[in-house]
Amino acid sequence: MSATGIGAAVRRKEDQRFITGKGHYTDDVSRPGQTFAYFVRSPHAHAKLHSIDVKAAAAMPGILAVLTGQDLAGDKIGNLICGWMIHSKDGSPMKMAPHPALAATKVCYVGDPVAVVIAETLAQAKDAAEKIAVDYEVLSAVTDPAKAKSAAQIHDVAPKNTIYEWHLGDSKATDAALAAAKHITRIDLTNNRLVPNAMEPRAALAEYDSGTDSLTLWNTSQNPHVARLVISAFVGMAPEHKLRVIAPDVGGGFGSKIFIYPEEVVCLWAARRVGRPVKWTSDRSEAFLADAHGRDHVTHAEMAFDGDGKITALKVKTIANLGGYMSTFSSSVPTYLYATLLSGQYAIPNIYCEVDAVYTNTVPVDAYRGAGRPEATFVVERLVEVGARELGLDPAELRKRNFIKSFPHQTPVIMAYDAGDYLASLKKAMELADVKGFGRRKRDAARHGKLRGLGYSTYIEACGIAPSQAVGSLGAGVGLWESAEVRVNPTGSVEVLTGCHQHGQGHETTFAQLVSERLGISIDQVSIVHGDTDKVQFGMGTYGSRSGAVGMSAIVKALDKVEAKAKKIAAHVMEAAEGDIEFRDGKFTVAGTDKSMAFGEVALAAYVGHKFPTQEIEPGLKEGAFYDPTNFTFPAGCHICEIEIDQETGETEVVSWTAVDDFGTLINPMIVEGQVHGGIAQGVGQAMIEQTVYDKDGQLLSGSYMDYAMPRAHNFPAFKVDTTETKCPSNPLGIKGCGEAGAIAAPAAVMNAITDALGTEKIEMPATSMAVWRALQTMNRNQVAAE
Amino acid sequence: MAMTMTGEVQLPASRDTVWAKLNDPATLKACIPGCEDLNMLSDHEFEAVAVNKIGPVKAKFKGRVTLSDLDPPNGYKISGQGDGGVAGFAKGGAVVSLTDKDGGTLLTYNVEAQIGGKLAQLGQRLINGAAKKMADQFFENFAAAVKG
Amino acid sequence: MLPVSMTVNGKAVTATVDPRTLLVQYLRDNLRLTGTHVGCDTSQCGACVVHVDGAARKSCTMFAWQAEGAKVTTIEGVANGEKLHPMQEAFREHHGLQCGYCTPGMIMSAIDMVNRKGNDLDDNTIRHELEGNLCRCTGYHNIVKAISAGARAMKG
């Protein structure tokens, strides 16, 4: 291992600009003559849109345009789309309703944009927006997914507000196994709706160049090429080669910046109409209404056990809330990213899952860190824990009995796990967490009036998204390969162009570490170029913990080609046979001699072209590659949470957290740990404090940081984080991916710990101190009543 | 976001006087907090503009107010919907009833109101307090008006 | 319009601004000091923290004119030329940032914390002192480590 190669905890290259205030986020970009967009949004959750009077607004000072959905339709700007086709049980396609960037005939949630004001200054735009009169006819609204089917129909295409009724697995075999079970554990769960809340609010800046009839969009995107593709091919804004999308530094994404949103479409359209650059920057309260939310499932699940505590079947019924419209990848989240993970780490012979996706009058719901996999883990890990309690078994013991122990393992729900050692991560986590000493800690806590609980989560996820043919057969509208281009400069420095996008992951460091390892050069000699469709040919972006497993594999392929060509050139220059050239530690050596050339010398030779036949070998040293994975990757591990509850107040505190994860090869353990920390915080946030509250009329009541509880530093203890390692066999580096693990594992660990402490399963996420206090009161009352 | 509020206020005037003032646009205009404009459209319907602040959200509400269930001089229902533009909306009604008490009139009110949009998103925790304050202010003004 | 003048990162600046211009808008839009960020509109996230006359202030919660005559320091002004401030160095060394968006506010709050609380900060104090700064990426673990180390480094 070189000092900056694979496995080194190299300090991040990108940090210099961030710690000095020199980051370059979308809102930091300003263009000459730029104007400002302000969106007028519906205050009603469900209403017909009769008319919009913009005359008074248009006459205000500084106003360049006031545009509505009618104008959008007039200019033939297409609708936003959901790019993953799901078919119902009966074979019918999902019911995708039209989603115009500005509502034209009806509004479907509070925050649905109905008009935009373009002005010289933001203040002028806001002032003019006050003068817009919208005539709404208010309709009855629904926010609860469990009530959606009987509520007022939101979209003409979707009777009973049902988008699809999908299923996976063998219903008959599962029912038979349930009928034959020795014990069945049943559970009802709500997976609470979350607001992603990346700290940088979304922003878009669009500029039109009439000379070339082309558009440029600076955008807070996790996948600028996909944005360009959708805005071009489906929205019809401009041909792909006339649209450049730049996603500069992006301040966190967590999924919410994958999607193609109305605002960037409107900014592009408006920029062309007014002939000036148009900038929109969301403020936080707007972000609560304008960014796709996450989760929001209601689930009933049953797990069957035989007499030995072996799981024989799992049956799950979920209603998934997709909100007012179908967001870009929304359909895939509660289906192929969810039900396919219901086997967890366990050998379960029979699984059947039904998912009904519904429209409601709420903000659209789409992927949020983990996307489907946290929901699946929550179902499986809560069932296993409750099952153990009901069977009178130690929860770790029950898990051990059911762990998959040989690989590859085909689950009944599509996935073929390729490698793992679940016992190893459980054992290591139990040691690190000192599970043996828990009884003593619990007794100590009791002496101080505290209830102490311990909860496990032995999770699995499918990452490295994803083999193109496989996802294509499941309905994906795109392939999920990744591209890379390695450009070696004549002086030996290297630029790597990647289709991945970093928004906190540290690719500028980890990708450079790979190049450093392979080419034997310092990471300072390497630049990672990403986030600009004019620079990088194409790419699928960053989400689903895919950039290491898929993106870096593409770089490996390109580096293989670079090395092969460099060897040919070195052979000519050193007048040796190509087969005799060895490349190690940055040096090309003729085997068995002391003749060698440094990497930089070969790079120069490649560009000078003096010493090899350029008819046979082209000058230059630059190679590109597309890598399509052959399987998903399967990161897995064990998280153990210990909590303490104050019996008097219900105040609940996470007092210890242990995570042992198997991510395969680690490129930079420091960065991996950081990813785990962040994921845990989001998972604990979901389990304990974060709650998106709608009233029955569809008003969002938790619409700012005054009411939506964001995790703060004092909500957490220091985390104990470690790893085990089984290499991923399907990609050249053995990487599995680490970005989502914490968010996937954490909610179940927290709830298992809280219910362990309380001695009741009757508490839902978020288990706030108030909710815990209520659960304690209910238990006390029941106890008194029983006496 | 719905809210309800009830209250009563003792007014130093006869039931007939109070009833007359309750139906007098000029009195209502003077008493409604933040009221900038109030125009009669018919005997029992008027258009009003009021500027109000709830928590961090300040808005100019424009809307129609209707009087119904008129039972002179015992009471009526006053209801309306105000459009606050980008701040959202407020709508609701109050059942007002008058009874003789201690040589004056006891006015009791029963309010049901709903807010939406930014008002609900940012102002919901403050709405009850704000509504109470507005009601108090209205009746303080109204008590002065019936006295004078 | 209102004339304002102050010292920002050691340089005297003057401008005429709309009275409702927030200090953060003045810094970002007028002075192009875009290191100070806006992460919310309710004064909760702390991405906009700067120092006004030596004390941490949320620059989204004061008007530019309220800083009249003040000495303002932003993230761009804490390094000594090429030499980073020890707190900046500590954030890099301990991986106290990921997307970088909350980082300027975190660093400004951290320096202020040391100024107020001294160089030996225990984790519990740091976690509670960070009440006004939100981070969605790091889970705070490495931010706490960075501030603890940065505080010690500021001593010498």
C-alpha cells in the first residue's frame, strides 16, 4: 500500500476549499444580467385551478415576466416523468398522472407551484407575487396513505388513487408455511415520512445563449447527465447537445437531489423567454414543500417460525404513499428497492410481499438515503426481535440460527447474495458493545430511575446500483452502468473524468487514491473532474452507494487500458518485447534488466510520439471505459444501540452505539467511518425525533426547523465503528459501498432498544420522549387496571 | 390547520345598541384589527381588507364576509374567507349571541377557523395566541365603540 | 436605500443598500464572500455564522445596517494568509466535514466557543454548545473531535 493508495486514511483533497469558504455551490454562481425567480405555490392541498390573474403583478417595478401553467403548455413544455415502470399484479401499467412543472388545471399538494415571477431582484419578485390572484375551488384532501383509496380522486388516470398494486414472491407457498407454523409473530408498523434536509437548499441558475441557441443550467444535482437527458428527451426543453448541465459543489443530497424538479425546468424555460439568466434558490421553508420527501409506509407483516426457532415464512403488506405526483424514481423505491431485501441476513424459504402505492395530497415521495432498504430492514429486524421475545429466545441467538451461512445464496425475492459473514459482524459488534455487561448496566440504570434497553439490527442492503439488464427487466428506464475517462497529461499528471457526482462523499480523494495506487503517482498529481455534461461524456450520477462499486470499477477498466497502452509505448522506447514490460510502483521495467522508465516519462513519450510507430499505436495517453456491474453488492453488518429512558419524564437518550459493517474493500477508512456516522444520525433521527406532520386538510405543520426536529450534536453519543471484510466478488476492487448503511441499520436498532427497555411493542417512530412518556403512562394505567 | 375559540365579553350597552353596532360597517371597520378597508356589497355581505401578522408571517388578507342566521337582536353568524396571497389563507366563522346581563349585554362568541399555506407551515404554533389576541383587541375596541 | 460601512476581514467597506438587506446577503451578494452560507430561514441552522466585533452572530438574523461600524470576520478571513487557522486545520485533520456546506458556520462557531469557554473542552460541552449549528452529513462525531483538537491547538 502506498502512502496515498487504497486503504490509506488520506486527508481529503477537497477540504481545502470548504474550510476556507472557497467552495463553489450553485447559489455562489452569478451570471451577468441575472434575474431572479420566485414561485407562487398553492396554499391548498387539493383544488381546481380556475384562473390566475397576473396583470397587477406584471405591472410591478422590475418585473420581466409572470408565467403560469397555461404559458408552459402554450410553449409545449412537456411534463415531468417517473422513469421506472412498475406493473400491477393484474399486469396493468402503473398510473402515472401528468405532472406539469407549473400546475395548470388543478393543484395536488400544498406547495404545488402555480406561477413564477421573474424580476430584476428577488425582493421585486416577492413583492409582485403578492399581487397575483389565484381562483381556487377547494376539494377535499387526503394525506394518510391508509385512507387514500376511499378519498376524493386526485388524478383522472388513477381510480381509488391507486398507482399500482404490485407483488413479489410466492403467495401460496408463503400462506402454506404460515399455516404450518409453530409460531407466528405479527406486527403493524409505520415508517414515518421524512424530509431529507440536505443543508444546502436546492438552487438552479439557467442561461440562454441565443447565438448558439443553447442553454446552460447550474443545478444542485446528484446526477447532471440524467437531469439533462430527462429535461431534453421528456420535457423537450432543448436537444441534448444544446443543453449543458453543471452540478458544481453540492451541499448534501441524500437522494433528494437525484430527481428532476419543476423549478429547474421553469428556470430554463424562463431564461429563454426573457433572454436573461434566471436564478432560483430555495429557502428552507420552501424546501420543505418543494423537495421530495422520503419513506411513508404503512405495513402489516407476519413471520412464521418452526419449533426450532427457524424462520419458515415472511408475509408483508405495505401501503406506500407517493404523494401528489410520481417523482422521478418514486415507483422503484417501495418495490424493487424494498421487497427484494425482505430476506434480510436470513435463510427464509418463503416470502411474499404486496405493495399498494397511492397518491395523496402531500409532497411527492421518492428515494431518501437507503430508499426502500431502510423500510425493509425495519420490517425484518423488528419482526425478528419481537419474534425472539415471543419465543423466549435471546435475539442474537435467534439471528444466529437463521443467518445465511453459505454463498452464493438465492433468496425467494430476486436477490442472489454473493458474499458475507453475518456471524462475524454480529460477534464483533457484541464484543465491542460489551453485550455481556449489559445486565449490570441495566441494573445500574434502574438504581437511577432509568430503564435501559439494548437493540440489534443485523441489516443487509443491495448497493452498487446496478446491472443494466437486470434493472431493465424490472422496469428501469435507464441502464445503471458508470463511465470513466482517464486522461494522462504529457507531464504525467492525470485527470479522471467520472459520471459520478460528489456531494460530500469525498470522491476527489478516494478516486485519486485508486489512481495513485495503480499508477504509483501521488494523489496531488490527480484531479477528479465531475458534474459537468460538457466535460464528462455521460454518467448516471451518485446514489444507492454506487460510486465506489460501479464508478471506481469504471476507472479501473480505463486504467487497465492506459496501462496496456503505456506498456506498448514503453516497450518501443526501451526496445524490448511488450511481454517483458512490467509495471510496478510507477515504473515500467524490462523484466530481468535494470532498464526502466518512470510513468511520467512514458506519458511524455506517448505525446511526443518520436519513438514508436504512430501508425500502429496512436499518440497520446487517454482511455475511457463504461463499466456495467454483473450483480448488486451486498453490504451488511450489525448495529447495536443502547438507550436509557427516564421513567419520570420519558426522556430517552442513546447512550451507546456500536456499528460493525462489512463493506468489502475500504478505499479510505476515515471517509468510510464518516459515512457510517452520518447514516446512523439520519437513522436515529428518523427513529427518535423526525416527523413530518400534515393536518387532515393537507397543511404541512412541520414545515420549518422550528417544528421539524433536525438531529443536533447533543442527540448522539460518540459512535463505536468497526468493520469486518468479505470482498465483493463481482467487481474488480471488491467494494460493496458504505453510504447508506447507517440509515438502513439504525431505525430498527433504536426501536428494538426502546421496546426492550419499555417492555411493550406499542410505540411507533418517531419514539420521541413524549411518545415514550405516553407509552409509559399507558403501561402504568394498564397495570393499575389489572391490579 | 383548524382551531376553535370561545369567549364572552360584557358590554355596557343595551342589546339593541350592541346589535346595531354589530351590523354597522363603520364600527366593524374600526374594530377589526388591521382593517384597512371594508365595503358593503349588500346588506349582509361586505368585502374587507385587513393586514395581520401571525408569528413570522405578515399578510394582507382580502376577502368576503357574510352575515347569516340573523336573529335580531339576539345574534348572527359571521363568516368569511381571506386570501393572504403567498402567505396562504384564513377562513372561518363565529357564532355571536347576545343576552341581557347586569344592565348591559353579554356577548358570547364561538369561533371556528382554518389557516393554510405559509400561515399554517410557519405560524401554526402561534395561531391560537394570535387569534386570541385579535379577538381580545376586537372586543376591546367594540366595547369602546358601544359605550361611546 | 441606506449607506452602510464596516470592516470586513480587515478591509473597510462601504455600500448603499436596501434597508431590509440582511448581513448575510450583504456579505454574499455585495462583497461576493460566498463562504458564508444560508441553510434556513428561521435562524436555526448556523450555516451563516460570522463574527461581529469578535462574537459569533447568525448573519441571517441581523440587517447589514446593524453591523454599521463593526468589525466583521467571515470564514474567508480567519486564516493568516496562507496559514490556516488551527480550527480549520483540525476540521480537515479529523474529517469534520463532508459536503462542506455547514462547515464555515461550524468553524466560526467553534472558534467563538473556544474564545468563550477556553481551550479544554469536553465532548459534552462541545455537543451542547453546537445547539445552534446543524449538520446533516457527519452525525457530528468528527465535528466534536475536530473542535476538541482545534481548541487545544489554539492554545499554542
